Amino acid sequence: MSILVVGSVAYDSIKTPFGAAERVLGGSATYFSVAASYFTRVGLVACVGNDFDAADVELFRSHGIDLKGLETHSGKTFFWQGEYGYDLNDARTLNTQLNVFADFSPRIPAAYQRMPYVFLGNIDPGLQRQVLSQMERPELVACDTMNYWIEGHFSSLQETLKQVDILIVNDAETRQLAQEPNLVKAARKIFTWGPRILVVKRGEYGVMMFHTNPAGALDVFAAPAYPLEDVFDPTGAGDSFAGGFMGFIAGSGRTDPEALRQAIIFGSVMASFNVEKFSLGRLRELTFTEITERFRQLQEMTRFEDFHPNAI
């Protein structure tokens, strides 16, 4: 199977307590597509400026990512500069230059329009619907959003959610979107707007997934983040998680409860690799053996035996 991702490709300058990196490859669609490429074929729709480096194009190609939808416009590529303190869950934006991304209007190549899986990166909800209007009945649609769209484009975002199967957001965005401090209540409210699965990213505290089972009850699955001794750069961790999660679903062609839980773990695995180096430094050099080994390590960390009262 294959998956379409629409989002940003950018250059980032990042500073953390453990180092810095100047003008390195970034963007939501970048992290997502490279992470997903270990599980399935990826078609990328984004725009870059004519300053985009040929070596970065080659990085996408080396991972088998189809670039028919990567447009080059006259001008500079989207640029973001930020820094992190010791609380790596919180990035401080120092500079944002939208450049060619300011006029981004996704055009889906004919070869992508029948792709069965779609991931809508963190872009204007109106543009997300514009993407879906060009697709021919995808089997599964997932999307991301952020506080900016929740605050300023709430009605438009609700229109998009009517066409979305899976919403992937962090815990603060979940509460803000639903206007509910409790994540369980927030999930129930969000489900009335269209999505049937909610994935809540919780940074170093892991991830929670909510969905309604055939009996109408709410099923909840939670997984911890993979414990790491060295974390250098959390930029793109959420997008790498989404790439691993959706990449596994597209590669397996399954959305049963067991597959969804496996997808959560693969998403957590890809996010854990992402933060070990700046930019795509770790994701670009992975092997699938490393990915499956870390999957099994997470599986073992969270396994426990059933309890029998007569054992006491």
C-alpha cells in the first residue's frame, strides 16, 4: 500500500542545551515521509524554494519517497529558528519565515489521487480540505493540527474533521480543541465531530489512543515513550511518530485494534530514534532491524503477567 503526505518541507536552525544545528533539513512532511518510508511507499506534496539543496532532494529519493508533488518555486524555502531549554517538551520560536510556503496551494498529481492512505500535515484546515477534494475516496485519512488553527480557524477545522478518520495531536491541543481538561471527555467530544480514532501525543510521557469499539464503549490504549539516556533534539518527534504510526498502518493495510496498538508502538519507536540526533541525522541512517529490535524492547518493557488472587 502507499500513503500521501501533504505538509511543510523546511530549513531549521535549532539550539538545545546539548548543541546547535544551523540551517538543517526540517518540516512536518519531511520527518513524516522519512519515518513512514521504512514501512510503505510515500508520495510527498510540498513546496520548496530554489535555494533547496540537491543533497536534500537526494535524501528523499534514497528513501524511495516519490517527489512528483514536490514543487520548486522562485524564492526561499520555509525557515524556522527555535531553541529549547532543559524542558525539551517546550520549543521557543525565535524566527519564522514562511517564504514560498506562504502561498502554498497543494496540487495533487494524478498518480497520487487514488492513494488509499492520506496524512494531512499541520497546515491551514482549508488547504487540508482542498487536498481531500482532489482525492478519489481514500480508505483512511489522518490529520494533524495546532493551537494556531484551533484558536483562529475553529469552524474551518471542524469542517475538515468531518472528513477525517484519525486525529493526531498533543495533549494540550486536545484539551484546547474540545475545551475539556479531561482527555477522556475530550475524546468523546471530538468523536462527535467526525474522527473515530484520537491519538494524543504526550512527549516524554508517551502516547494515548482512544477509539470506540463495536459495542459503543470507549477503548483506551497507552504506551510510554522509549526511555533514552541522550536526547539531543526533539524537533520533528511528533511528525516522526505520525510517520511511524501511519506508515505501519499503510504498509500492513490493517486498522483492527491489534494493528492500531502495534502502530502506536512503531510510532513511539520512530520518535525515539528521531530525538537522538539533530534534524534527520538518526532517521536517515536507520535499518529496519534496529526498528524492530526497539519495538520488541518497548513490548517487553510494558508486558506484565495476569494476576491470580490465589497467588497471595
